[in-house]
Amino acid sequence: MKEKLKNPVFLAFGPVVLTSILTILVDWIRKKPILTTLWIIVQWLYRKVINLLNFEIKVWWILIFLIVAVLALRIAVYIYDKIHPQEEPEYLKYTSDFIDGWELEWEWEKGPHNSYRITNFRPVCQYCGTSLAPKYGSHGPFKCFRCGNEYEKSWAGADIYKNIILESVYKKERSKKISGS
Ligand SMILES: [Zn+2]
């Protein structure tokens, strides 16, 4: 085929033959009204596509489009949240406990994917509820610097107490899921 295309006779007459075939084809199409209509539609579509591809876009159009898109998205999320309010987990009310002889208090901080973690974890005074602080620097017995009470009992470590708290939360959540309430 390649040899045929390179043939000088073909090169000389090829375009002429092609044009002739096209002319015959176009004439034939013109004779058929339906085909003519189709041809017009094809031409029209072709022009539309070319126009669309050549369309000059102003940068500020893109900016406005982006701003509108972001606003629309935010509104959609807001409406979605209004329709489907996220129910806060029951355990967020659980912010104090008495563990290992210590009165403990903490808060829940929202993390990613609707999870919560314990924050501001501290032992508090059993007499006045004030947060306890280590008596000497960072270690050693705790002391209430409001009422002066000292707590000499052993402190297992915040992580151990936090794990106990989380464990009881998990147990409650699991039993809730099992009972389906
Ligand atoms: Zn106190």
C-alpha cells in the first residue's frame, strides 16, 4: 500500500480522483433531501464544536465560576447538615470519674471523622474540685493549691487512667449497638 501511495502516478492523480469522488458524493447527497438535511445538521454541529473549541474564556469568568461553585458547595453542605443533624455521642457527657482513688476530670475534643479524644485530663481535689498540681515540679505527690490538701497516694499515670475511661466508653457504645438503641 505504501509503495502504491509513493507511486508518482498516484501522487499526481490521487488528489484529482479524491476530489472527483467527493464531488460526486456531495452531488449525490444533494439529490436526497433527507441526506441534505443530515448534511446540514452535520455541518451545523461541526461549526458549533469548532466555535466551542475556539471560545475565548476570560480569567474572571473562571474565578467567578469557582467562587460560585465553592459557595454552592458550602450551602449544600450547610443544608445537608440542617436536614441530617449529627447526633452527639452520649459519652460526651461523661467528663469525670473516680478511678484508683483519684477524682479525675477531662474534656472531649473533636477529632477527624466524628471521633473524639480526651483533652485537659487532670486529677482534681476531692474537697474543693480544683485541679491538682504536682507538689514538686513535674513529679511527686499532688497538691491542691487552693485548699492545701496533699495527695500522697500513688499515681499510675494519665495514660493508664485515660485507657480505663476509653475502655468503659467502648464497652457502653458496643452494648448500645448490640441492643440497637
Ligand atoms: Zn482543694
